[in-house]
Amino acid sequence: MATVSDDYAQVDISTEEKDKLVAEVMRHVLFKTHQTTGCPIKREELTQIVTKNYRQRALPALVIKEAGDRLAATFGYEMRELQRTRAPSTRSGRPSQQQVNVDAKSYVLVSKLDPEVYSKYVEHKEAAHVSGFAFVVISIVHLSGGKISEEDLWHQLRRLGLNESDENHPVLGNNKQALELLVQQRYLLKEKLSGPEGHSMMYELAERALDESISGKLKDYISQVVSTSTAAEVD
């Protein structure tokens, strides 16, 4: 059975050079995740870290895989590759520019730590409002069958006191930008449709929201809310 060392030997690179490349990829992933509030990191970015000084074709894949293994062993993070179940398109059937971007391979960091440990030692409490907003929006879209118009989504958010015209919300800041961030983080897919009455914008659940780590918690929470409401009605 071939080992990792054998793989690197085939691309003619020393252990020291390999370790340096792996460390650079790990550092890029960690800092970029923090800098962009968890937005996906394109595989192309990580590949360029390797190929700027090395030309071996097999090397980027080996380095990225080892970087992922070390992130898991050292920090408890899974470097998860995002996969879409389908590509978005315009009503005309032509791929949109967003489709080109979505189809590119990318990664996000997902904590594999015990939830209590993560909450106590890793999670930033000052960012809890961002997670809360994401959970609320994803719940609304989920309860709408996985897809909702922009108009209906803001109608539901206004019932919670969130107006699309508010640029100075005390917690979220610009509400529209907060929603757009969920698209950039790939919790939501935003798609423009053309119809007899003009253009309309639709939101649907993207791959991160469909991941079992999110969808499982979402279903459990909704079940708890329904059970509590039903019990209250009986009482």
C-alpha cells in the first residue's frame, strides 16, 4: 500500500518543502475563514499557493489533502468541500455568471468538536447574532418548501422586526447586507427569474444549509417548536 511519503516522493519534493506548503495552505484557510466570516475558499486559491513555485501536477491535491488532515488533527476542523446538487440557471435556460462561480470547487471549515466544548472555548459570543440571523432565515426558507421569493422572505422578516430598508440595525447593521452574506457563505442561493410581470428574485437553500449538520439541527428545532405549540393549545 502506498504511503503519503511515497506519494510525495513521486513528485520529487523534500519533506521540508512539503511541510512548508502544507503550513501555508493551513494558514491561508484559517485566516481567510476569519477574514470573510466563513465564506467558502476556492480550491483555485489553495492550488495557486502550491503552483507559484512548483509545477508538479499532482502536488496541489496532495498538499491540500494533508492540510485538511492536519486541520482536523490539530484544530478539530473538517475542511469540507462544497457540492451543489444542481446548478442555477436563468429562466431562459442559459447559465448565469453566478452558476460559473458556484460550480467552482471550494471549501469551508466545519468544527468537529463536541458542541459544548466548541461553545465554551472556540465560539465568539459577539458573533452569535450572525448565527441566529442565519438560523432564522434558513428556517423560514425551509418552512416555505426550500424556496421563497424575496418579497415573501422580507415579509416574514418584517414580522420579526427586520426591515429591508434598515441600514443601521443595532445588531445586524445593514439588514440587506446581512442577508447577502448568507448568499456569499452559500447558505442561500439567489436567483433572478423573468416572468410576465417582470423580474423577481428568489432565494432557496444552498448546499451549506442542506448539509446534515445544519438541516438536522433545523428539523429538531422546528419539531420542538411544533411540540411546544401543540402542548400549549391542549393546555
